Amino acid sequence: AATEDAATTTVLNISCPLRDLGFFGEGGEGIWCLTGSETLSCHHWESAQMLCTFGYETRETLGVEYLMGCVWNQGKLR
């Protein structure tokens, strides 16, 4: 019988409570994670490797008060 450990393929540690997530990339190989403390991180789905992270200063850098989520534009590949 399969166990939870055997069924686990990838674990992402984003260090904060998760608020929202989604997939990005041509084949959906990336995953973005938005936390309740307004941080954003992007990971390669299969390897769980962190690709980038945007901390608390992201709102100030972007000139926004609240992060809502992310959108992948397949036409522009970004």
C-alpha cells in the first residue's frame, strides 16, 4: 500500500502561510506562491527549486498597496 511519504513528489517551503498559487510557463512547469504577508516566490514545479522571490518591499517597488496574484501571458511568454 502506498504511504503519504511514497506519494510525496515535491515539497515547497515558502516560509509563510500560503494565500494563493498558480502555474506559469509554456508547459505549466513553474508555480508562483503568494503569501498572506505579501511576499511572492516562483519555483520550478518538479524540482522545487526557487527561481525568484519578492519580499515585503515589492509593494513599495511596484507602487502598489496590495498584491492580488500573477498572470502568465502565453503570447509574450512572461
